[in-house]
Amino acid sequence: MQHTIMIVEDEEAIALMLRYNLEKEGYKVVVEGRGNHVIAEIEKHCPSVILLDWMLPELSGVEICRLVRSKPDIKSIPIIMLTAKGEEEDKIKGLNAGADDYVTKPFSIPELMARVKTQLRHSPEPIAEKELLFEDIRMDLIEKKVFRGETFIHLGPTEFRLLKMLMENPGKVFSREYLLKNVWGDNIYVESRTVDVHIRRLRRSLNNYGPDYIRTVRATGYSIDITE
Ligand code: CA
């Protein structure tokens, strides 16, 4: 499976350059520019390596590093600190906070790539995404459960698969034919009206606990989206 590398960097030019080079190496890349959402994003994407900038708005790299190391489910993810600070003292501070490696800006791309590879050797095998989120709707893909806020929503297996398809691509409009093929499968004969029936059930289950995010697009199909 493809490794995910997470870049936590507020300087867009550097984040772009890193993304470009990492994608060229075949990695999946996730970029986060601010400190406050980082932990939730790490838990969501379960990256194989984190490239973590030292100076960030909100939480600093060192604080993020400490937080990651304090959370059992993500604490073993390797962290490479990126920093403009070359001082020996800062390096020690970074490593003490739990970073596995330390690279000083400006760094050479081949060197950084080599360091990423070294960390990947220590990284656990990537696992598939654990959950999907859309506003207050959360789908736990491991437990196969859906929640709105804290409320557990009971869904039938077909409604679950339908919602999963919509939540994997928010905003994208799926035709009934596409949904039939991908939710029910190629070899099963069902009418396209069946999709409407299951969408109705899905709405009924979800909408008791919050706004209706399932959008009917006339003559086209369905999507999950925020309609003002
Ligand atoms: Ca920065």
C-alpha cells in the first residue's frame, strides 16, 4: 500500500515544493498549515512519516511533537523536524520532544528524501483510512459505525455503503447508474429507482439528528454537500 507523508508547514512555497517531490516518489501527501488541527488530521490520515516545521502559527512544532508522542494510537509515527534554526541547542530540544530526525532549512531535496526513506523503514505498514468525516457525520470504517455528533446512527449495509461512497467524495455528484454499479455491484439487477429508495432511508436515519446534507441533483443523481 502507498505510504502517506504528512507535511506540517505554514510556508506555502516550501509545502508545495515538498509535496511535489514526495508525490514524484510515489507517496500520498497531506499538507496541514496550522497547528491547531494537526493532531486530528494525524489521527485521521495515519501518515507513515510526519515532516514537521518548527515555527508554526498556533501550536509550535515542538508542542505538536510532544502531543503526538503522548497519544498511544499515533505515538510511533516517525517525525522529521524541519527548521530554520540550526543551533545545536534547538536540535537537542527537538530531539528531546520526541523527533526522530532533524533537518535544517535550506535543505537539499535528495537528502530529505533519503531521510524520509530511512524513517519509513522504521514505520509500521500503512493502514487504510480509519474514518470519514463530513460536518457532524462521522463514519468509523474499522467498526463500521456512523455517528452524528455523539449519536450512533443505525444504518443498513446498503445505506452504509451509499453513505461511504458519498462521504469519500464530498461535493461530487454521483449518477444513479454509478451508484448502482458501485454500491450494489455489476451483476445484480436492480432498478435505478432502488437508489432513490435507499437514499430516502439514509436520509430518514441521518436527518433526525441534524441538517440534510444529501443533495438531490435533478436529472443527475446525488451528492453529499452543504446547501446553504
Ligand atoms: Ca514556519
